[in-house]
Amino acid sequence: MPVVVRGSVSVALAAAAMGLAALWAGAPAQAQDSAAAYPSRSITFLVGFAAGGPTDVIARAVAVPLQEELGQPVVVENRPGGGGSTAALALSRAAPDGYTLGSFDIAMVVGPSIVAGATYDPIRDFRPIVVSARTPLSFVGANTLPAKTVGEIIALAKAKPDDLKLAHSGVGSPPHLGAVAFLQATATKMVLVPYRGAAPAIQDIVAGHVGLLFTAPSTSIALGREGKVRILGVTGHQRMTSMPEVPTLRESGVDMGGLDANQWFGVAAPAGTPDHVVARINAAVNKVLKDKALQEKIGRLEFTVAGGTPEEAAALGRSQVEYWRKTLAAIGIKPE
């Protein structure tokens, strides 16, 4: 039996129902338009360390050509603190719409294992998009130190425990992990001195206020060439192309464990970010990384481009989370 609509209220309800039916019918087309429209406004890229450090350097190097590729501004916003966990926590709480991105790196995955305030889950709360670059850690010494080689540093540290000062850019940051790995590998003790970033830390190395620092070559190469600091060694299995006279730490008899794989940097979004947004950003970053000018620019600072799929980035994140959780727990480091 056909439904007969009587009265103004019933007519209004019927009209509303027809309107909703039309809206649902048009949903696929609107979703398609949304995918085509992204991005339609500026994108914020969160960096968990101060300007001038390696995480900031690679973020800005990629952001400039990336905004040309995406057709919208990509604004790098530095939020230092908690060894990178301040920015990571902000990213985990951001709207999953592709307009807030952040650094995907070692600091992000180890944060909850080291920093009590890092209440995010490095696997559950993010969508890794791409690994953009890798770089080793350089072991830098002040010119005021009497020890001039890695072997002499180890000997001095064993002769005078807790006499040397070893700087780092926040608990859980790569420089901190480098410091921890070095002290464990050499069975030495030093005073760990935290800074809000690698740039201010190395300024104090130059001034002689602290003696040692692990940092990316992008922070130390120019100062090493100018003779303002002494680069003692480098992580990884290969010497730096820009300073081949500097031995690897492995050559100096120091096994840096997981850090022999060097640092890695990439792009992540909050969990729940739509697939089409992730695919768009991944394709754009991969295209940008193929640019020879970019490769040469970051190559001078000992970065090498990476690239790849979101699945590969996610697999790296999972493996690093597992490795560092076990490693840090084994040496008694807990969130604090």
C-alpha cells in the first residue's frame, strides 16, 4: 500500500528524508573531490628540536621543494623539549587531516621508553609516511680537551671517572642515545649535560664549556674544517666522504650497536590520516628526493636520501621500537 503523507510536519519530514538520501547518494563523489583537493591550505610540520639541529636541517631542506610540489606552504614549527617527545605528543593529538605532519625519527620511537611525559604510543598513534634521509652521528670533542683521539678519550674517562662532560640535546634524542651507547660500549662514566638542541650544545663545545658531544655531521662538519672543534669519530660502517680522515668508531674499537645503522629522518602523520593523504604526501616527498640539487645540498652535510613506501617506513618504526625498548630496559633506563 502506498504511503500517503498528510500535514505540513509530515511533508517537512519527507522532504528532509529525500534530502538525506540525495546527500548519501552523492557521498562517493564528494570523497573523490576531497582527495583531489588535498592540500587546500598550509601544512604545519612539527620538529621536536631547536632550529639548526640535524632534524631541523633535513625538515627544512625537504619542506621548501615539498611546498612547491604540493602547491601549498609547508611551515616548519620547532617545538623542542623532552628529547623530541613534546612535538611527537602534539602530533599524536593533532587532527588526522594531513595538515599537521611531524618528524619521524629515532627520538619519536624511543620517547615513551625514556620520558615520563611521552604518553603517546609510537606505533598506535602515528602513520609513518616516508623515510626521507639518513645520516651518521659524529663524535665531537672540544679543542680544550687534552685527549685528541677516541682511544685517548676512553683512557682519560677511565682514569678520571665523571670528570668529562658529555653533552646531548635532550633525553631520548639521537645525541643522548649516542652518549649512552658509547658509555656502555666503553664501560666509562661521564657527566651527561642536557641541552635544548644540538646547535646550543655545540656552541658550548666551541666555547669549551663542555668537552664532548654526539651530533649529526650537519652540525659539526663546518666547525671541524675550521678547526673550532675536533671530530673524533663517526658511527656507521663507512667514513664520511667530506672528512675521510676521520675514522669510524668501529675502527677505533667501539661497537655502537643499533646506532651503527645511523640516524634516520622522515615524515609521519597522526593515526587515522586518510589513505589518499598519505599517498599524496609519500609521492610528493619521493619526487622531491630525486632532485639532484637537493641530493647535493644535503650530501654536503653527510645526509643521504632514502625514500620508499609508507609500509617500509612503518616496518622501520616497528623494528626500532622493539630494539630500543629492549636495549634501554636492559641497561636500566626508565621513563623519568
